[in-house]
Amino acid sequence: MRATPSHSSLPHRRRRERRLAGRALLAAFAISLAAGLCVPPAGASGNGASPVTLSVQGLPLREVLGMLARSRGLNIVCSADAEGLVSVDLRDVPFQDALDAVVSMAGCQVSRRGEIYFVERARGEADLARLRDLRAFRLGHADPAELQPVLEQSLSPIGRVTPYPPLRTLVVEDRPEAIERIARIVAALDVPPRQVLIEARILEARMSRDMRFGIDWSLVFSRGRGSGSLDVEGFSGAAGQGGSGVFLSWGEGDFAAAIENLEGVEELNTLAAPRLVATDGTEAEIIIGGQLGFYVVTTVDNTVLQSVEFIDTGAQLRLTPLIAGDGYVRMRVHPELSDGAIENGLPTKTTAEVTTDVLLRDGQTLFIGGLIREREEFTRKGVPLLSRLPILGMFFGRTTRSVQKSELIAMIKLHILEPGAALLPEDVEKL
């Protein structure tokens, strides 16, 4: 005798049939993922380079996203309110388009930060405004434009940073916990920059005619206890062996006295002795020279315009200190010696320069030598009064031409200042 099913068992049977149908669809979805997702083609990255074929009906959003994440090896994070049923039928579509379609079917939105996808309930601007707090960070030392991209890496998907350069301010809108995280980052980065006290001495050693190869620097270093050197090729001779190549050295001792006592140095003049404070990572520049002016003629619509432009000549020294810690400073040094002339209305400029980085200890002296220049000097000698007569003066006097050779020398000594410390007289005395 066959039992007749009761009316109460029919709903249970329908629910069971729906579960079986859902599992069948889920199995079909898994097979399509295995074909289209699990084995990306050669050269395709695991972030969704291969197309997606997807057919699901009435599956929860979290299950679909979980299978997408596992098949592609992705990181997908869902908020507590990201839920809903998904029914899509996609074939060979880009991964990002498929992900957007799945998420939007459940009334959610997806955003990517780094290697993580964030899925949350889609909200209007009014809803986002209620979730966000607002705080303005007034910077005392850091540049808002430089700090903005650093802070944007720590925002939540609904956060944003707006700089206001006139007041050196960053306006942050985000969740309260994200703003607290950003506040800690700002406190760590917006600190007073460290400074270096620099004393520079630019010397000019006038040499005798016999010193054709420049100063013998081996004698200077033996008296001044110098150490280390950097030879720059392309110059005549070798530094440290009587040559005239540009070179660097550092050490301790009274180099000025050692140079002045060298045989062959007729005169040692101090061209400049500046003392300055440079901020960590900021270039300081010392220029000793002049400007050579020349005319520039421009024709515009049959109108001739004449202007004057200048080129810098002389000795220039550019220094960029980078405090490395443990009492050391990495110094970027760029000495340059240039001379110019006007020939046929056109300026010409000759330059000898070198750029290098050196590592110095606090209180150590950096020595730059080998910048040699020659100048022509004309001297008029003769019988007083008679040698100045027109035409006849040439019989009572003569003009001699001589070439004066000199070498420019730079000595730089530095001292690291403590953060926030004022420049005291004893700091200068340390130099």
C-alpha cells in the first residue's frame, strides 16, 4: 500500500530541491572556474588577466566572492553589510568586469588598495559623509604636497586627503580609526629637520713660474695628517704627486699653514671664509666670481629688441649635506671653476668641474684642490712722465706680458647641530 504524501511535506521537498539545484549550479560554476580561472595562460598574472566564464543563480555574494578569491589567488575582504544573492550569466569577460557585475548585483561596490579588494555596501555621498570624520593637520616642517601620497596609502576605501598649501595644512576625511592611524604617521614625519653648521675657506695660492705642475700635495698631507683622495681623470698629472687634477681629501690638521710654508707658493690669499647653516638634504651654494654680460638682439615683426644677459664665471662650490646617523654626514660636493670671454659678440665659457659624494665624520675637514687657472697680466714700465707721452712714450717705456698661475683650494669643516638647538657661540668655536 503506497503512502500518500501529506501537504506538510511538500514545502520541505521544495526547499530540498532548491538546495540540490543550487549545489548543482555551484558545481557547474566551480567547473567553469577550473576551466577559466584556476590555470591562467602562460604570461598571465594571477590578478585576473584571463577571461571569466560564470553562470550562477541565486547564490550568496560571499560564496561567489570566496570562489573567485580562491581560484585566482586574490585577497577579497567583505564588510559586515556586504551580502545579497547573485544571479549572473557571463562568458569570456575580463575579470574586473565580472567582479564589478557580481558585486553590483548584490547592491555593493568594490575598490582596490594595493593587492586587496574591498567589498562593501554601496552608499551615496550623504551616507559616506556620515561615516567619515574630518580633521585638519597643520604641518610645521613637512611639505603638504610630499606628505599627501604617503598618507593616501593608509586611507580606508572611503577616505581622502586634500592639501591646502597656503596654510601648510592637510585636510583628512575618513573613518575615525583611519584618522587616528594617519595622525600617528603625521606626528612621526612632521619633525624639525636636522642641520649642519658649515665653515668653508676658499684660498688662492699664487705659484712661482717653476711650479708647472701645481702644488705637491703629498707634502701638504704629510704635514696636515690628511687621508684619502679622489683623482679625476682628464686633467694633466695625478693628484697627490705634484699633479693638477681635481681631487678631494679629508683629515685633520692645519692645512692652511702647511700650504703657506710650501716652497714655491709666493702668496696665499683667502678669497672667502663663509660660515653657514644648511638643512639636511638642502643644497648650499658659495659663489666667488662675477658675471660676464653680453648683448642679445631679437627681431620681432621688423622690430629690433636688444637685451643684456649674463653668465656666471669664477669659483662655485655647491654642497648638499645628508646626515647619515652615528655622527656621519654624506656630503654631495660640486666644485666648479669657470672663465669666460666675449669673442665676436658671442660669449665663450670654459669650465672645470667635478661632482662626487663623500662620507665625513662630525668635525672632519673636507679638502678640495687641483683647480688651477692662468691669467694674463700686462705691466707697463718706463721713465716717469716721458713713457706716457703720445707716440714718443714708446721709446721711453715698455709693456711686459706675464702669465700668473694660481690654484684655488677649498677647505670645508662641518659640525652636526642637534635637532631644535640654537646656534651658540661654542658651536662656532668647535669649527
